[in-house]
Amino acid sequence: MTAKNRSKRSCDYPMLSFEEAWRRISGALKPLPPVQEPLESVTGLALAGDVIARENIPPFAASTMDGYAVISGDASCERSIAGEQHAGVKLDLAVTEGTAVRIMTGAPVPAGADAVIPFEQTAEANDRVRLLSIVGPGDNIRAIGQDIAAGETVLKKGSVLGPAEIGLLAMLGHSQVPVHPRPRVSVMATGDELIPIHAIPRLGQIRNSNAPAIATALRVCGFDAVALPQTVVDDAAALERAIVEALSDSDMLITSGGVSMGTRDLVKSVLARLGEILVGRVAIKPGKPLTFAMIHGKPVFGLPGNPVSSLVCFEQFIRPALRRMSGLRLLGRPCVDVRLEQGLRHDPDRTEFQRAIVERDPDGFTARGNGPQGSSRLKSLSGANALFVLPAGTGDYPAGSRVMALLINQPEASEDLPTGSLVRKFQSPWG
Ligand code: AMP
Ligand code: MG
């Protein structure tokens, strides 16, 4: 295909605001259909249905202390020891007036007993125990169903499965869990100039750094690339073949490069032929040529090739998109209000995401840019813990002024993305 017969040039796509681009992307995505997965492999996934307890926890009255099971109303302060009850074994022991049973934490309370007195409050000699303090009915006993009652909703649909949730599911005997699966993602770097990491570049060639960077960005948010990222040359037929093949085996495709205005930037036109482009240009910096298409119901993100643009767009669009497809409710990173140590230049035509370092000080947060902000300068992202969100329509920011910073090392804390107009609503996670 030549530049002349391309169906639509990049500049024919409307320039969308950051907010509108995300609205289109999120509107096209929904959680993947639920599947049953073994408990061992659901860490971090969203539960696809409510979990109702089928049992009481604890299922039997259990001692919460190591001590003696007794009848609390028994007036005698010395009892003969009728035996010993460990956790895990149910003996036929019973407590009657004048007797006590030695009992360990977690053991079933023997018939007749209504309290446990801890060892520390007793003195034992010659198979007899003296009670040094008073116990009342129910003391140091976990009643049946005290922690979880049968029929209770223990976990709600959409809960994120972390250690406590997985512990609860195990406690209740759920070895298989209904979850939204993680999307399977293919990554494809495009560009005639790309060579493998181990190769020595000839003039004009560069190493493909985006593929491992994007694969790592995926891994950091809990997703693995389907296969090792492949490299495709700037040729429409080769791109089309590779895109079709990648999509046949994945729920999402991420490409890098080839979405700008150059005559060899062919990704947009190939995507337009295969499906529908919903986002073709966005008024953001970096990442103006960001492209989003749906092809046979599957999302494709065309990231710009510049290393910073591709990772910033991953952070702003792909990470929340993957979370949405995974059924996770929280999509937006936390934002804080920071005081600028140095002034910032800002182009009012675009919402800008400048790489920054935020630090806490006694008065709140201070921040500085992480060096020159060119979209090829990957060092600006290395060590950055935040992105300044400088909304379109605002100009330069003098030193000492306040801006919002998106904390890119903190877990998602809000259902909305902190887009320019929403930025003011966001609260610091530290209050
Ligand atoms: P493009 O988006 O294809 O116009 O590329 C923009 C810039 O990013 C060019 O300087 C490319 O050489 C560079 N670039 C494209 N793909 C990659 C990649 N996979 N790794 C590193 N740099 C890239
Ligand atoms: Mg290129």
C-alpha cells in the first residue's frame, strides 16, 4: 500500500480530549466472561459473583485459649481434671460439677462446659486445678457461627482476591472460584529500524526497547504477554498478517510505532481496514498519535513508538483498560496536590503528563520534574514516582504553584481516571 491510497490519513482523525479518548475506550470494553479457576491461581482477580457461606465458622464451639474447660456456675474453686482436649481430635470428654478438662486453643469445648479459664489464672497440682479468678458463661469460647454465619454474604461480586479473601474462600471450602480472567495480551513492536537487544545497530537502526518495557509494564500490573513480543516491519501486508494472527490468540493487542504522520506509519490504516478506529489522535503530551481500535470485538492499542510516549500511554489508558476487562472496580491511581519546587512550561493545547518526583514534607507534598521531558528520553521515567497532570487550557506553572500529581507507584484508589477535569475532585490517599 502506498501513502496515496491509504484510506484515511492520521490527521483525518479528530483530535480528542484526554477525557473523550478514555470515554470511548472504556465504553468499548467490558469485563471478560466469568470462568471457574482453582483457588491457587486467582490472586489479584475480581470475583465474578457473591460468595455465600454454606457453613458456620467456627463450625463447633471452640476454645480461644489454652486452659481448662469448666462449668462457670460451679461454686467449688478446685476441680479434678477429667482429661485433656487437643485441637483436631474430638474426644468423648464431658465436664460435670467439680471437674475440668484441660483444653488447647482451637479445640472443641467438651459437653457440659460453658467457659474456659486460661492456664495463667489457675494453679494445677496432683491432677487437680484451682481457679484463681472467676469466669462467666461463654468466656474464652468462640460460639458456632461467631465469625461467619451460614447464609451470610462473605464476599461481594467484584471483590479483589488478596490474602484475606483467598483465606476466607479456603476457610469455606471453595477450591474453585468464579472470577473474571486476566485478559491475554499480545505485544508487537513495529518499525523497519528495530533490531534485537543483542544485535549491534548499523546506521539508522535502534534496539527494540519498547517490547521489553511494555512486557514489563504488563507484568507489573499482573498480566503476562501471551508470547514473547514480536517485531514487524513497516509493511501493510506484513502488519495485517501479524495483527490478525496476534488477535486470534489474545484478548487485546498492543502495538508500538507506526501510528504517526509518516509515509511508513501504516498501523492506523491497517487497523481501519480490519476494524473500527475509535481513537486516532488525542490532545495529550506525550502520546498525541495514540490509536485505539476494536477489531471483531477485541481492543487494539496502537502506541506511539517513542519510548516515553508508549509507557505513559500504557499507564494512562492500557493499564485501566486491562483492569476494566478484568472486572476490577478501581481504575484510577491516587492523586495528590503538590507544590512545585521549580516552574514548569506547559503547552495549553494538550493535557500533559510530565514525569516527576514527589516527596512528602511537613507541609504536604513537594515535587520536581525528573529532568528534560522529551518523549524519547526514557530516563525521565526512570526513578519517577509521579506524573504531573497539567490539564489542557492551562499555561505555564511558576515555582511554588500547586498542581496535581498522579502517583504511579501507588495502587489504584478510585473508580474514575484522574482526567484533567476530574483532577480537582481527587483526594490524597493520606488525607
Ligand atoms: P514512530 O511512532 O514509529 O514514528 O516512532 C517514533 C520514534 O520511536 C522513532 O524515533 C522510532 O525509532 C522510535 N521507536 C519506534 N519503535 C520503537 C521501539 N520498539 N523501541 C524503541 N524505540 C522505538
Ligand atoms: Mg516508525
